[in-house]
Amino acid sequence: MFMNFLRENRYAAGILTAVRLYIGWLWLTAGWGKVTGGFSAEGYLMGVVNNEAVIEQYPTYHAFIQSFAVPNAEVFSFMVAWGELLVGLGLILGVFTTAAAFFGIMMNFAFMFAGTISSNPWMMLFTIFLLAAGYNAGRFGGDRWVIPYIRQQLFTRKGNKKHPVRKPAAA
């Protein structure tokens, strides 16, 4: 019943829009500061490598950071800065909302595995509702036009745009 409310109700879409804009603003401002400020993740990554709690609790994640992320700190700096900015834009504009929420929550998990708390738990909690709502989270945003267009392009026959492609009946 609650899932139907989240996924179909117009009032829920309005509430989700407010949540989406708030979370999007947090991501956008964090990303903008990194993109325009010459961000480097190297110091942060070294802090993760030296964090005893990460070593004890998440040894596989620690090994990944130490052996892969630190040697590729420039790539990770780029990915974090632009990832935060693009997640924020996606959520604020309501375009590819579910994908933006998914990648945002993945970044929050990565930050928390690294031992960073900050606002990440709150952002994750609110983002879970955006993910659960699916299309309805972007109903009052760009998804209102983008998602139907993509569905039309992907699920129509070439040369005959009026009839959707249907799966063959099970034998």
C-alpha cells in the first residue's frame, strides 16, 4: 500500500519533488565546489588507507582503496567531482531521477565505508524514498517528457512508430 502511494500518488510526487530538490542541491553544491576549486581526492584516500576502523571493518574496501584508488587518485578526483555535480543536476532537473538517485546513494555508501559520516546517512535515507518511488520521483521534472520519449524510441518498431514491439506469447 505504501509503495503504491510512493509510486503513483500525485501528492507523493509533490513531496518527492521537495526531497529531490533538497538532495540535489546538496550534491550540486558539493560537486560545484570540487569542479571549480581544483579538488584532489589524494589526501582523502590516504586518510582512508590510514583509518584503523576501515582496515578492521572493511578489509576488502581498504585493499581496493590502497591498491587501486590511491594510484589512480586523479581519475577518482575527476569522477567524484563530476559525479556529485551530475547527480545534483539530475535530481534538481528531475531528469533520469532514478539513475541519479542510484549513483548518489552509491557514492554515499562509498563515503561511509571510508569512515566519513557527515550528512551521508540523511542523504541515503531520503534517497531510498526516491529510488523506491521510481518514475513518480521525477513526475514534476524532466522525466515527465524524457522517459516517455525514450520508451517510445526503444520500444517501437522501426518504420512503424504506432505499434509497440510485443513479446511473443509463451509456448
